[in-house]
Amino acid sequence: YEQHRGVAEGSLSDAGNTLQPRRAPAHPEWGELAAVHTRAPWGEVAMSLVQAIVLGIVQGLTEFLPISSTAHLLIVPWLFGWEDPGAAFSAVIQTGTLLAVFVALRRDVAALIQGFLQGLATRRPFATPHSRVAWLVVFGTVPIVLVGFTLRDLVRGEARQIELVTAMMVALAAVMAVAELVIRRRSQRGQPGRDGIEAVTFQDGLTMG
């Protein structure tokens, strides 16, 4: 009886310990700041407060530049020898820059929301430029949701390999360079480009999505 009782108490003790966050010893590079270990579906991730602040700064600086902020949230930890923060951290931290966009472009966002509601009430979603763009944002979001949900395991795993991320960044840079050359040649030939929300089409919304 005493033997079985000891085993049971030990199991309960171990189970209770798994519910508590575990703190690693102080990080040698950051003094007294300890790395907090958290469990995630893809494993255990350790991140210090300084690492979280650095990644927040990286996210804030790269989100508004024509580069991939998500890729830099993976590259920076790799350069410093830190653990991969994970896809969930990358997704959640982007809500900060999303909030900044809403605040900075609050008038445009309000106009789009008003146009969306007007298009919904009149059953003419493309009657005005703001209504059309608002509905195109909705349509463009659908492919993102479908692809993200379908490939969620790939996004959390193989797609976060540093070799694949860097290769995709180089490929995207090449595509943007070609697009810039095409635009310059069209401008030199006197071919006007499209500008303003009035020029946004349904194909544009789906393509960007």
C-alpha cells in the first residue's frame, strides 16, 4: 500500500509541476533576466524579455518596409543563436503593427467600413470606390484564410526552415526588381499606370490575397 501510495503522490506531483511555468537559469548574456519556458504544439520555446523586446522592434521596423517582417522574425533569432519563437508568436506580435495601421489610417479605415456597410445595405457592393475596396479586402482575405488553414502544419514546421525562408526572400526581391523595371519602361514609353482606389479591380483583390 505504501509503495502504491508513493507512486501515486509522485505522479500527482509531476502532473502539478507541468502546469506551472518553468524558469531556466539566468541567461548569461542578459544578467538577471531569465528565459521563460512555454509549451507549444511544436515543442518547448524559451524566450527572455530582452529577446521579446528585440523581436518587437524588428516587427515594428520591418512591417512598413517592402520586406517580409515574418521572415525577419525568424532570421534575427537565427543570427543571434536564439530559439525559433514559433509561428504563433509571429502571428500574435503582428497585432501590434496592425493596431498601429488602424490608428495611423483611421480616417481611411472609417471610410472603408462606411462604404462596406453602405454596399451591404444597398446591395450594391461596387457602387462607390470605398465600398468596392472594402469588399475587395474581404474577398482578398478569403484565400489567405483558406491557404493558412490548409497548410497550417507546413507553416509551423518545414516552412520555417531558415534555408527556405532566405531563398524565398531572394526570389521575392528578384520579382520586385523585375516589376520595378517594367514600371520604369512603361513610364518611359508614356504608358500611364493605375493609381488610386478607383483603379483597384476584383482581380487585384484576389491576386494580393
